[in-house]
Amino acid sequence: MDVETRPMEPDDLDRLVEVSLAADTLFAGAGLELPPDDPAPVLARCSPVLVAGRPAMGLAALVELDGGAHLEQLAVHPGHGRRGVGTALLEAACSDARRRGHRGMTLTTFRDLPWNGPWYARRGFSELPESAWGPELAARWRAEADAGIVVAPRLVMRRAL
């Protein structure tokens, strides 16, 4: 599947919230109960937010932590899953970060869910030990724990760009 990625436009917000919430249902299907989520504030503080398709099928939202690129969220609507949308978004996010001068990208994810840690590992990410975290990444980890996201083993991963 050829997947067009583009920057988020204001008219995308409602659909991206739908995509994010739909993607979260996969966790429940895997037996993980995540706390209620409102993706709108996350999308508002991220830059860039990359979108796949028109209407949107998925998103990649980035922030800067400790002077480096951090993938805050990658979500694909389950109706468009397993067709390369997530990979296209991830590669677009990495390319964008590289263009912005970043030498690596970090993310936090569930260690064992097939579409989380193992999926990222197949795409060049590896576990980043806590001793290598900067203060902003460590604060993000604590914020996720405080929000109740840590319902299964998680890890920080990094990919060189």
C-alpha cells in the first residue's frame, strides 16, 4: 500500500482523536486496561504531527525531549492496520527528525506487545538503558507512570538517525 504522509491540518483534529481512541481499543483486546485518554491535548502540544491519508488513517506525533526527537504517539486506526501505515508514519517521522538535525529518536512503549516493543525493534529501535536517559525523558517516564499507563512492562527505546 502506498501511504501518503503529510503535516496535520486544523481540520484533521477530530478525525485524529477518533483514530487515536480506536487504536487504543487494541490494548483492551490484549487484556490491558489503560486509563481514559483524551488525545486532543497531546496532539496540541506535539510538533510536528504527521498524518497518513485523507481522511486520516493514522498519526505520528513528535516532541523534543533533552534536545532530541521523541515519538510521543504513533496510532493507526485498526481498520487500516497491518497495511504499512504505521511503518510509513514511523519512517516519515524519522526523516522529519533527521531533517531537523536530530541524530536519534526515542520513544516509550510496552515491552512485549507484538505491535509495540518487538515491532519497533524490527524497525531499528533498541532498548535505551535508564542511565542514558536525559532529565526530560526521565520526567516523561514518571508522568506516564503517574497517569496509570504502566499496566504492563514498558521500556524506552532509541533509534539512531
